[in-house]
Amino acid sequence: MSLIDEDAALIASALNGSAFAWEKLVKRHESKVYNLGMRLTGNSSDAMDLMQEVFLGVYRNLHRFRGDAKFSSWIFRIAHNKAVDMNRRKRLMTTQSSGNDQDDKDIFESIANDSKDEPDRKLGEQQQNNQICKMLAILPLEQRLIVELKVFQSQTFDEIADMQEISVNTAKTRFYTALKKLKVVSEENHVLP
Amino acid sequence: MSCPKTQHLLQEYFSDDLAPFAREEIELHLNSCEICGSELEALLLAQSNLQNWQDQRVPHWDRGVDLFKREHRVSGSTTGFWRWWQWVPTAASFAMLSILFLNVSVVSGEQGFSITFGDNSSSQQQFQSQLTEFQELQRDEIQALITRVEDRLDSNSVQLLQAVMDQTQQITADNLDRIYAFFEQNRIRDLEDMRVGYQALVDSDYETIRTLQQLAQFVSYQEPVR
């Protein structure tokens, strides 16, 4: 059974009332949504909030999923909308908040929670992720979302334009603009490590 | 220093559906234009920096399973069958409330059941009319029963009278026979008495005659003697 077929089977079972199928369906996609949340919000707490809102939205609208698109794409569309909503309520990952003590606390909490892994390697990964979050934090949400969808979710500009209800050229321009900003930050990081 | 083509070319460079000839044209320019080439290299480096992201483990959470179970009211292995049955008590309660509030009445008559809603004045009239019909029906049935009982009683009386008469006739005939026998017996006895009496009378007459004869003889005898 392919991954898409497995998703379809789990969705059918969940719609039929199987809590086991629902849990399995969430497990299959939670990591991508959580890490998307981490990149968009910059901290674990907001990422968890976003992930829970996304899966609540998935749960409420599961009966509307027609299967004409990939389930993961459908989830990212919901995640995109939830992130925009959340950004309206509170500014997500502003540049002022990046690099503060909260980020460092998240990193160490995460390491402490995962004592089985090698601490040095985990610390290195966390620092790298933290650096990426800092880079992304300079972008406004609409550009951050385009970078997320293009770089991390490998979506096409057509799909991004459709999701953000903008033209394809606008999507390309926003992506290019975002990359230019990221390039500046990346160069600064290399000059001032 | 800057190149006027940089933005347009690099923007198109990241397109998904770039035609092969357009890509060749861009590659040609990038190889010849140091500004655009270095700009692309910096952009790709920034992009690759992003791609160094290491997925983080998701903290523990209930995955919405509690909400799912609460809203579906099922266990993990419960099938859709019970999902529908869980609504039965609610539906029954709703039906009871509907019956209570809508003042539903169910009437059973000769033409089957009838259900009425709301004010029951019309149903009372209908009930009264049905009660009247029922009383008339009951009266007719009782009358028919009385008639049948009377007929049966009459029939029994006739049979009893017939039996009594038959018995009476029999008794009368027996009595007549007995009277006849009695009279016949008396007649025979009377005849016998008459015969005996007559015989006695005859005997008496004969004795008298003999006496007379003797007397005559005596007289006759006496006369010569004188």
C-alpha cells in the first residue's frame, strides 16, 4: 500500500470512528507540522499551539477532504491559514524576540527531554536550527511562508500562489526578495559568527 | 556595480517550469556575468543553509485522541455500529419530550390507530362519538344475546311442556285402562253376584214351589180325610 493509499485508508477509518486510525494519521504528519511551526514561530510553545490548531482544523474538516490532492498538501494549506490567523493574534517570531533567553531555554529543555540521544550532537542540531530560526525571523510572515512552502515543502509556485491567493509572479518575487534578505543575514553570520 | 538582468534572471532561475532554452540562456548569462553569478551563489548558499534544518522530535501530546474519543464516544476498537446506537437514548428522550410538549394522543379504534397532536378537544369529540358508537354496539349485542337466550328458554319450555304432556297423556291412558279394568272387574263381579242372586232366587223360588207343592199336597191330603 502506498503512502497516499495508507492516508486514504486511515482517513476512512477515522471518519468511521476509529480513534486508533486517527492517532496513526496524526503520528504520520505531526513531525512535519511541528517543525513547520518551529520554523514559523521560532519556539516550541507556539509551534505546539500551531500544531494543535492545525490538527483540530484537520479533525473538524476531515469529512471535507475529497482526496483530489495529497493529504499532506491539504494539511499544509490548513497550517498556512492557521499560521496567518495566529500571526494576526500575536506577532509570530518578531526580530525583537529572536535570540532571547526563551529560545535558549527551549533548546536546553528539548535536549534534557531527549536524554537517549547524544547531547553534543543534539546541541549542535539545536544551535543550527536556532540559527535558521533567527534567519527566518527577519522575514515578514508572508515571505516566511513562501520560503517554508518552497524550500521545506517543495511546493511549486503555482501551488503557493493558489494557497496565498496571489499571482505566480508575485510569489516568485516574494521568494526572491526573501532569499536576498536571507543571503544578507547568512553573510553576516559568516562574517560575525 | 550591478547588472540590470540580475533580478529577472534569478527570479526565473528558481521557477518550476522553466523551458530548456530559457534555462540555457540563463546559464549562459550566469557564466558570463560575474555579478549575477556571485549573486546566485549567495542565494543558493542561503537556501542551503535553510536546508540544514534538522527535524526536531515532537513533544508528547495526546494527538487529539481524547477529543476524538469524547466526540465519537467510542473506544479504540469500537466500530461505526455503536456510533449510531449511542444516539438511541437521546432519540428516545427527544421522542418522549415531543410527545409531552406536542400533546400527542394515540387512539385505537375500529379503523386502526390514529395519532393526533396539539389540542385534544376534537379528539374528545371523536372519543365521545366513538364511545356512543361503542355503547350502541354493546346495546345491540346485549339485545341479540337476550333474544337468543329467550329463544333458547322458549325452546326448552316447549320441550318441557311436550314432555309433561306426553307423560300426562301416558298417565291418563294408564288411568283409563285401570278404570276400565276396575269397571270391568266390578261388572264381572256384579254379574257374578247377579248370577248368584238369581241362582239364590231361583233356588228360593224352587223351595217356595216345593213348599207350595208340599202345602198343596198337604192340603189335598187333608181334604179326603174329612
